[in-house]
Amino acid sequence: MTSNPLVQPWTTPYELPPFADVRAEHFKPAFEAAMAEQRAEIDAIAANATAPSFDNTIAALDRSGRLLARVESLFHNLGASETSPELQAVEREMAVPLAAHGSAIYMNARLFKRVDALHAERDQLGLSAEQRRLIERVHLDFVRAGAKLEADAQKRYAEVVQRLAELHTRFSQNVLADESSFRLVLRDERDLAGLPDFVRAAARQAAAERGISDAHVITLSRSHIVPFLTFSQRRDLREQAWRAWVSRGEHDGAHDNRPIAREILTLRHEQARLHGYACYADYVLADTMAGTRSAVNDLLDKVWAPAAERAAEEQRDLVALAAAFGEPTQVEAWDWRYLAEKLRRQRFDVDEAAVKPYFPLERMVEAAFDCAHRLFGLRFVVRSDLRAYHPDVKVYEVRQGEDLIGLFLHDNFARPTKRSGAWMSLYRQQSRGADGVRVVPIVANNNNFAKGAPGEPTLLSFDDARTLFHEFGHGLHGLLSNVDYERLSGTNVLRDFVELPSQLFEHWLGEREVLKRHARHHATGEPIPDELVQRIEAASKFNQGYETLRYLASAKVDMAVHSRTEAEGPDIVAFERAEVERMGLPAAVGMNHRLPHFLHLFAGAGYAAGYYVYLWAEVLDADGYDAFTEAGDPFDAAVAQRLREHIYSSGNSREPREAYRAFRGRDPEVQPMLRERGLLEGLLEDVRPA
């Protein structure tokens, strides 16, 4: 092991992973060594002859496994951002051993006995609020992982967890295989009809990256497929691209996710039943702000009604527009974005091709950094000398004054070795060492923007820029964390609270003073014109019935499929079809994510029976941003300080409702969210989260 860089001390600046030295073959032996080290740590805690105390049990448990956490964080980040066949083979090989290792810790009877004793006595231990919260969360972790089950049930539970880990890995790899293998090759001007220059440039760059000359390529990256569906005049090619997009994971053969998802659902139901719950949704929601299926379904149902009404109006408008333009009036799913863009331009005179030059990637990154500086005093200092895992990734020191707050890795471009979507992840979590010194976090943001051609800027749509701000909000949640214990650090919060910091940060992108300062034409440097900003604002609620319904449909199908009480998982395609028909979802609208490629649900991301959280958090973020509106300043110092202290820095050190009330001074109200989506009119009932 002396030659394995993963287990040796990392002497790189700030102990960044030694990316250049790491090979796929290093991971298996490193995992084995790291698991052995943590087993020894756990055995020592469990066998301690001294009576259990917070320090010798709970704090010691929080400190254990740091080598494993370091190796595992690097492994999973590379698997998502810069994978290879060799790394994927290790993922498949190590999924079960890693899951078994975790189960062995949580089902260690001697260890749980100590944790359980401390939990029972927590009121008499003289603990700080954070220490008490840690005991409660750790105890719950053990219980939810099967610590209280009988021996036979524990054995079966561990088997279920291990098999699920294996299936999650296969599901994710299958989606990536479908995404990376698809390419729609556009050979001539007829194929390119309707595509503006920025779409052509991205498609030309994608072709060059794939070694295809004299052509353009559309991939299944969202930054390719959505603009193509929006602008292409070739209805036949739009249909071809749309069908490839929505059928990921749904092909006979090696990458078919249908049987995998079915088995996952079967095992999840068994997992829930072992805990005494009627269904998996009940098991998941027991540890959320929502708490119950009825609370979730009430929110989804009440927002569905105005969204469905608005979407029906939008569809009628598209039919009328299609007739006026001589287009087919049977509006299909591959037509909606194309027709909606025409209608948007007609109504609001907003042309995305005219908007994007004002949103070059570099300026939008600067905008996010500037907002973080004005709100929280942070500075992002690029370190061009520090190498990450891919040349596209930029590394920044994050400082407040002279204090180092953390390291930030920004990975913005799509590539075949990277999964789709956008996400925040960690290479190291914030905590404090035994000496009280803050361990600085290493945070990464991943996006999948279509890279501009060499020498040309990468231009973002307004939605792309919003995605960048969203993930940066998650990044700030990790960077600003200021707690003692890793288990409570940063984004380790309840699932329906985790999207609050990210969605809240999106609001600053729409502030006029932010746009005037940073949305500047990439060629001339001229700020975005006031009248264009006004048109963008006027169009902000356009097509919101469509967008809201697509999200709600995915959230409702997720909740329905995990609310089943039958032992066997269903045929997911048939189940989805029946649910979509039952809820009355128009075929031309469709879902954000269909079950065969729904990575949130089936790739171990933790959103199963939890996709609703984006809407739940949207209630919080819209209401929360109103605190700045009420103060009359989007960068009001007092409100920003409360936001940092109670939301961005507190991690899971306090109960989330309590944290929100401390920031806002009251419970959230739903009206601001509905107002922002343009859905407030016609909603008669208060749908405040319970």
C-alpha cells in the first residue's frame, strides 16, 4: 500500500485529492484498507470498558472512518464527473462490500447499546444543543438502518441494502450508457433549419469532440436537447431526438432499467415492511419535514389544479398558433417547446438567440461570486496552479477577509464521461477537529453546459444561468457550514430542507441590479438593455403551467410508486402509464423524468419518495426571499446575516422548522411561491406546509 496514493497522506495544497496520481486500480485495495481501519475504530468504541459518554462514543463515532470517507468521496465524484470503463467496473465490484460495511456498523449490537443508552439519558448529560442534536440524529440513523431489528431480520435487511447498492449502480451506469451513445448527426443546412448560431456552435463543438467532421451533433445533454427541441424546424428530427431523450433506460438489452427498477421497488417495500411501515413512502417521510404522504399529496394536488388549468390554456394557444403558421394542430410533446418559443417571441419579443449573448458563462460565474460577496463577504480566488481531475475544472480558494472558508471546484461542461444533470458534491465535509480548528470543506459544483467552440464563449440561456445559481446555492450551503460534527455538516439536512439554500439563491439572478452589473454582451461588453430585462421579466411566468405540470407529474408518480403496499414491484412503464392517465396529464406536456431513467429515484441519490422536495422547498425559498423584499434591499446586511446564521451555516445542528423560524420570524406562507409561478389566481385554499 505504500505506492497507493489514496491511502498515503495527501501532501497536495489544502489536501486536495492527488488527481494526477490516481488510477482506477488503486480504489479496491484502498477501500479494503480504509474499511479495515474503520472496523478497528468501531470495534474500539464498542469494546471500550469505560461507561459510554458523548466523547468516547458519539463524537468518536463521528470522527471514525475519515480515510474511508476521503476515498469514497473521490471515488463517487470521479464516477459521476469523469468516469471510465475501468472505474465503472470498480463501482460494480465495490457497491456490495461498501454497503455491507455500512450495515455492519449500524448493526453492531455493542456499539448500538452504547448509543441507545446515551440517547435515553440525553436530557441529563449537560449537552450543548448541537451535541444533543447529534445524539438524536445518530440514534435515528442506527434505528433506520435496522439496529433494533431481530437477528434474522437484521441479516435479511443487510442483504437488501447490499443488493440495492448494486442495483443503484447498474441503473445509473445504464442511463449514462444510453446518453453517451446517442448522437443525432446533422449533415446539411436542411438538417440545421431553424437552429440559431449558438445551437449550431454547440453542435459543431460536440461533433469535433466525437471526431465527426463536416457535421453537427446533438447529444442527450440537456443543454443540447432542449435548444434543439425549441428551435429546430425539422419536426421529424425533433421527434427523433425527443424519443431518444424520453426512452433512456427503456431498451431491450444490456442497458434495460425496467427490471432493475422493478427489483429496486420490490426490495424497498421489503425494507419498509421490516421497519413496520406499510410502504416505502411512509418509511422515507417519517424523517422529513412533511412527515406524511397526506401532507405531500395535499401540496401536490392543490398546486396541480391551477397548473393544469394554466397548461390547458397554454395548449389552446399553441394550437391556435400552429394553425396560424400552417403547422400541424395536433400538438405533440416534441412540438410544445418549438411552438411555445414562437409564441413567447410573439407576445414578449424575447428571442433566446438575442438574450444568450448577454449571459456568457464567465460573467455568470462572476455574478454568482459577486452575490456571495455582497451577501456573505466571500471572495473566490482562482488557483490556476492547482490541477483537478479534468482540464475544464477550475479550482478556487474561498476566503472571507484573510480566513480560508473552503475550496471550490467548478466543473461546468458536458462530456461523454460525465453523467447528465447538475449537482453539488463534496470532497471533504466541514467539521472541527479535536483542537477546535475548523476543517475547511472542499465543495464541487457540476453543470452540463454545451461548451463553445475554441476561442468562442460559452453562452447560457437564462434557465442555464438559473441552474448555475441553483447549484452554487448548494455549494454555499457546504462552504458556509459552521458546525462541530460531520454528521450535522452542510447539506446533511432533511431531504425536504436541502433544496432551500439552492433555490433561494436563484432569486438573486433575477435582480435588476445584478443583471445590469453582470449580464453584458460577450462581444461589446454592453450591459443588457433595460427594455430587454423588462421583456424577460414579463415573460418569466410564460409557459409555467407546462413547466409546473411536468414537475408535478414526476413528483406524483414518484409518490405513487413508493406508496404501493404490494410486495412485488410493478412493471414501471405500465404503472407510469396508468398513473399519468389517472391524473389526466396531457401527452403533449409529459413528465420531467420518466421512471426508466429517473436517477433521483433509482440511482441512490436519496430522492425516492422525495422528488416533491423541490416544491416544498420552493414554498420556503419564495417566502424566505420576501424577507429581503420587505427590507427593501436584496443585499440587506441584517437579513443576510440571519440567512447565513440560521440557514447556510447551521447544517443539521437544529430542527429545520426551528431554523426557518429563526431566520424568517414565522412559519412559511405558500402565496409567494404561487405568485412567482403565476398560479395564485384561482387558488382558494391555503396550502402552507404542515
